[in-house]
Amino acid sequence: MNDLAQQMIAPVLSLVFVAGGGWFTLEAVADESKQLQAKVEELEKDVGSQDVLEVKVQQVEDRLEKMEKLLEKTIESQQIQMQNQSAICQATNANCR
């Protein structure tokens, strides 16, 4: 029995060390997975915030473009009014200042 016990000690100890090492590796991987998950969640929040900012910037750009077009139309209208007023002044020989 002693021979059998002595023969089993090395394989059993090896198995214990391998199992312990495997358990340690699993815990380390689990910890790293949790850390990675936290980083991914943080990045998703940042990307979500960035998407919101990009949408807001696009909306502001669209509004600015509309305002520029309205301003151009207003200037064109004022130029036409000034031309009409000038023509009326010339036709009536009025002093339009």
C-alpha cells in the first residue's frame, strides 16, 4: 500500500497544482472580463454622448444655413426696393435722400 500511495503522491500533487493554477487563471480572466466590460460600458457612454453632440452640431448647422438663405433673400428684397425707390425718384424728379 505504501508503494501505491507513494506512486499516487506525484500525480495527485500535480493534479492539485494544475487545478489550482487553472482556478487562478479562471479568476484572473473573470477579473479582466469585468474590467473590460466596465471599459466597454464607459466607451459606449462616451460614444453615445459624442453621437448626441454630433446631432446637435448638425442641427445648429442646418439652422444656420436656413438663416443665411433668409438673409440672402432679405438683402435681395431690399435691393429691389432701393431700385424701385430710385426709379420713382427719377421719374418724379423728387429729392429722395
